[in-house]
Amino acid sequence: MGRLDAIDVGSKKLTVQTEFFTRPAWRVETKVYLAGALKKVYTADLAATPEGELQRFIDAFHRTKMDEIVAGLRKLNQ
């Protein structure tokens, strides 16, 4: 389970990857790469999340981080 998006930022590629991990406990990590270099990792604990809600949570978490990054980039360009 996960998501992957990539956008061009000037001459560099910004990649946002969200993955689900089951060990040691359920969690989701969103990793932000710029030009292939890891820049930031966001983590959320999913231990209390029902199994049927996992993909919905992962999608929302990924979309929220993408929106935050895009808003920050737009703010820098103004």
C-alpha cells in the first residue's frame, strides 16, 4: 500500500513517496526527495486505525503532505 508522486521544481525533480509498514507496529511514512536526495520524512502511527480504513488514511496523509509542499513552493515563488 502506498502512493508516489513526482513534480518538476525548476530543473530538479521533487518526489513524494508514502509507504505503509507493518513492523514493529502499523505506521505510514512519507519521504520527500529532491533530485534523488532524501530531504524529509513524515511518520504517522496507524496502530489504532481499523484495517478497512488504512488505504483511505494513507491517501489522505499523502495528499495533505503534497498540498503542504506545493503551498510552500508557491509561497517561495511569490
